[in-house]
Amino acid sequence: METTIKISGMTCGHCEGKVSAELGKIAGVSEVKAIAAEGVAIVTSLETLNSEEVSRAVVTAGYRIVL
């Protein structure tokens, strides 16, 4: 399953790495591709992601989800 998450505040490769690392810690996530230029992270997972876990991971990385 692929989920696209809009994230504000990412500006560079370092930002992409932080977001990818935190989202990658969520159980069931197999791949994360954060794209700062587009302000998104594309997450591949085995099942539907828990929105609270996703939000916590993005905040832990230092960014915010755009609703």
C-alpha cells in the first residue's frame, strides 16, 4: 500500500533523511521516499498506516503534516 503524506518545513536532503528515518520506524513500513521540493513523503507499507503514529513520527523529525 502506498500513502502520500504532505509535510511542511522540509527544505533539503537532510530534512528528507530525518523524515524518512522516523517514518521508517513505524511497524509495517517497507519504504519511505521523502521529497523536500514537493513537500511530501511517499510511504510504502503492508497495511493502512495509523494516523497517530504517522503524525508522531513527523513531529519527532521536527516537521508538521499538512492536512
